[in-house]
Amino acid sequence: MDKLFIVMPAYNEEANICDVVKDWYPCLEGKSEDSRLVIADSGSTDATHKLLRSMQRTYPKLEILGGTDKQHGPKLIALYRYAVSMGADYVFQTDSDGQTKAGEFAAFWRKREKYDVILGNRPVRGDGKFRAFVEKVVCFLLKLYFGVKVKDANAPFRLMKAEVLARYLDRIPEDYNIPNIMLTTYFTYYGENLKFMDITFRPRKAGKNSINIPRIVGIGWKALGDFRRFKAQMREGGKA
């Protein structure tokens, strides 16, 4: 049976985390007994960590990954590396804010043998017009810098064969802010067997997004220089 690791970064999600665990934990059913739901929680200043610890008694396959940077990107990289190191066959990533639907995972899982990477596409964004606009700008820049055409570069709903994910992890610095965008770029640029599938992306039910508009702008500005460096590396070396 396939060994699945569902991974999520978390930061100050006390209002959402219990419902998110309850919703996503059943997705481990029918998979290898070594499958896990792993949530990276470092730096939360609310009750997120306490709630996760209490839920481990009811959900024995729930793991908490500590010792990571509190920022979203470094947590993702740490989660991916952990899942690969633990021998996962498949790694599925989503966020812990409740904006994605666990019920839509099954459609991705059914196609796992046909595609090596299945990425979510958000035709409707519940998190506002500004973020939808930012996503369009990102996709335009990826086409400009790397010559790749993607539907959604950063959707937090992605099922990846661990061996394919592992090919590109070492290319991304541990403290990188937008690893999912670069992973999408690598998968597309190097011709991995990839499919985009539409998903629902809801507004937050509760809590506050830790990445505000000024920070998005700052990350985007820095990304321009990062893209140039990544492009130079990709020209120097071939597929991992």
C-alpha cells in the first residue's frame, strides 16, 4: 500500500487547526499504516501547539514537526525533506487555514498512477482580488523568466511522487520564501508528468493571514532577483 505523507505548515491557527485535522485525517485511510499527517508548528504565539499535542491522543498518525523557521516557506521545505527522509511514496501539501477541501483530495489520489505531479488550480479565489492579481503576475513572470506556462503557480493543494519531489529539493535554499512556486517551475520546465486540476479555494473561516499585502510585495520584489539566479542555475545544469 502506498505510504502517504500529508504535510501542512501552521502559524497561529488555533481557530482552525482542530477542524483541519479532523477533516484531513481520514484521507490517510486505505493507505500504508506508516502514512502520516505532519504539521509544522514553530513560532506560534497562540494555542496552536497545545491543541495539536492534545489531538495526538485521538489521532495517533498526527505528527508535529518543530525546529523550523516560523515562516511559511521554510516550513514547507522542512516538511518536504522530512517526508522524503521518512520514505514516503507520495507527499501531499495543503495549508492549515481551512481554505481547501479535504473532500477534493480523493480525485487527486485516484490519478496518482497516471501523473507524477498533480497541482491544484484555483479558478475562483476566496481570499480576495488582490491575491488573485498577484498570482496572475507570478504566472506572467514565470513565463517571462523561465518560458513556462502554468495555470496556478502557488496553490496549496499538490500531490507529488516523493521521488520526483526529491529531485529538486536540494536546489532550493532552506530559508526560501516561495518554494512551491519554484517547484511548480521545475516540474514544468523539466517536463515532469504533470496535471493541473481545479480545486475550491474558500475564504478563511477564522483567524488572520500571517502574510499581509506589504509582505507579499516585499517577497515579490525579492523574487525577481531570485528568479534570475535560479534561471542561471538551470542553464548550467540539466534535469536533476
